[in-house]
Amino acid sequence: MYIGNVIDDFWSRNCSFAKRTLLIGMTFGLMTTAKAEIVTILPASPKSLESVIARIEVSNSCFYDFRVPIQLKQVGTVIRVDITATSNCAELGMPPPMPDLDIKLGQFPPGVFSVDVFRTYIPSTGIALPALLLGSAHFTVTDNNATKTGPFPLVDYTDHWWNPQESGMGFSIMQHPSDRIFAAWFVYDQMGQPTWYTLQPGQWLSSTVYTGPIYKTTGTYLGATYDPGQLVVTPVGTGTFSFHSYSSATFAYTVEGKAGSKEITRLSF
């Protein structure tokens, strides 16, 4: 009886070892023969200084570990993206699908660039497997300044701007790749109620000065069903941004009969 137990235990341990070996071998085989993921560049034809995104088709929830930062490195015109695969889900089986992964590569001057996406897998053993090339893509950045005839900015001023001495007041400036600016200005009225103005559209007077009309908009209360008939857009004045540097500007305005100016800087988070 005792000898039988020893034999059974021997077979059990060796079978378990064989299963583990097979699992590791299958996992390693799956990782080293991973299919190439599709990498798409957005927008397809980026312009100079326009944000470029690499979209990667994600096959399942084990594709990457969101707790591990994605690494970006650029040497010349070649960009390398390194992703770490998660190790806390089933290494075999059918994990649930996940949304495609969008990664901001940055803003680029005119030229031809390439991006290579690699993934490193660290199984529960803690021993990292070799990084695998998942996919590659090329993109060409065009010089959209070459065809412009009027004044245009040389800097992207998109950000939240404020005066640190006047907390509660500020601007949200969005500069589109077309160079047009949409600016929302949040202040308070005479009753101390928050009021929003928008500067749109507008034009560049020089590479650092942008001016345009200011509007006040009222509409449907947030808690009610939207009624387009309640939308009222009223022109109330004009405003001008004079950018002194990348991070400082003066905003001069005439709004509802009041004229003034504000010194503003980018809001540091």
C-alpha cells in the first residue's frame, strides 16, 4: 500500500511538472509567434505641429498592462513604442476584447517618419520574454505653412490660461491645426454668478496677435430636455490676445460696455 502511494505520488508530481512545462512552452510559443498588430496613424496626413496618434488594434485584455507606463523613444525619424503585456490574466484562453489603443506620438516638423511598436511580456514567473515587434507604420508630415498667405502663428497656444492673482477667472484656448482659435472666457457677472463668453471666430493680425468678436450664449438648463429654441447667441464685444512668449500674454477686451485688459499665463498643473 505504501509503495503504491509512492508510485502514485511520483506520477502525480511528474505529470504536474509536464503540464507546467507544456504550459510554459505553449505560452512562450504563443508569445514568440504573436501575430502582427495593425498600426494606424491618425490623422492619416498630419500637418506640421499637429498631434500625431498611433492607433493599435488590441486583440484582448492581456494586450498590455495599463499600470506600466508606455515608453516612447525617438532616434532621428524613427519612433519606438514599448508596451508591457499584463501578467495577471489568463495566458491561455480567450480574454475579452478591448478597445483599440491610442498613443500620442507628439508633434513633428515636416518630414517622413516611422514608428515601430514592441511588446514585452512578463509572465507570472517574473522572467521577461524578449520584446516582440507587433507592427510598424510610416507617416509623412506636410508643411502646411508653405501655402499660407496671411499672418499665422508659429506656436501652439492651446492650454488653460489665467492670472494667478485672480483665481476663478480664466481662459480655455483651443488652437486648431487650421490656426483658428476658439477661446472660452469664464468670469462672474455683477451678481456674482458665473458667466461664460466665447471668442470666435477671429483672425491673426501677426504671428503673435489674434483678435475676434466675443459672444455670450444662453440656452437650456442642464437638468431639462434640450430645447434648441432656447439657444440665444449675443455679440457683446471684441477681444485680442497678444502673446508675448510661449507662456505669457495680454488679453484686451471691450465687453458689454466695459473695457480692460488681463495679464495671463499658462496654468501649471
